[in-house]
Amino acid sequence: MPQQEPTDRPTPPKAGASGPDAPVTLAVVIGAHGIHGQVRLKVFADDIGTYKSFNAGTLTLKSAQPGANGTIARFAEVADRNAAEALRGTELTVPRSALPPLEEGEYYHADLIGLPAVSTAGDELGRVVLVENFGAGDVLEIERPNGKRFMVPMNADAVPQWNHERLTVNADFVE
């Protein structure tokens, strides 16, 4: 049986996908809700309702409200349950330029994923492949060139510096 891709996290950005028009995933459709074309979403943003157009204009958000198993949303282009079911696994993206500007010290997960990571001792560590949040703050998953992964909290002690070119990890946090 072929391995199924998880639908509970956004797909990492494609290499070279940067700039103001690069798509950023804000949510993924995790299933249908009801019989009138509503969908359940796993949302990766604070408020998906502030955005109306997704996937280069192919989906138009009419409404979104919290539900027991994810955000419940209705799109103008989705008329019934069958159409809603067909969207399962679809990522909802907006251009990077549609996101609000960041304050000092803030970041978007999409900006960290794919960054090369080095230690404060100067060792090449690998690339950031995932950003998780288990409730106590963001945790970065870094994949070494040999495929092994380790996790580091995204805080000033563990990651004293990052920019659009690389992320520096305190050597004391390297596994």
C-alpha cells in the first residue's frame, strides 16, 4: 500500500519559492462537514477569516467559524458534500505579500522551513524541515545530511540568530 502524505501540516515550500508572490499555506482541508458543501480545515494561521481568496483565486471564502474538529468553512465554488470531499488534502495558500508585516523578532514558519542550520561552533547541521508547536512555543526539526533529525526550541537561548539565509543553533542544543 503506498504511503499517504500527512494532511495535518503544510507542505514545505519548494526550492526557489520565495519573494512576494511565493504561496504560503494557511490551512489544509481535512474533510467535509454537513451536506451543503462546507469543509473542515486544519488552520496554521491566527485568523483565516481575514483572507477571502485562496489558491490564486480558485477558492473564495464565504464564511469560517470554529468547530469541534477544526474550523468550518464555506467556499463559493463548493456546492455540495461531494465537492467538499474532493477537496480533502487541498492546501489553502495565499501569496506571501498578502500576509501582515512582521514585528521585530517575529517570523513565519514558511520563512524558516528550508533554511540551512549551522551551530555556534560553525558546524553544518542540515536544514529546517518542520516547525511544530506543542503548546510551549515553536520547536524546529532539523534534518542532518544523513537523514537523521533532531529538535530544537525556537527561542533566544537555542537559536540566537536567524535571517533569510541561515539559522544558527547554540552548540549546547545540538544532538
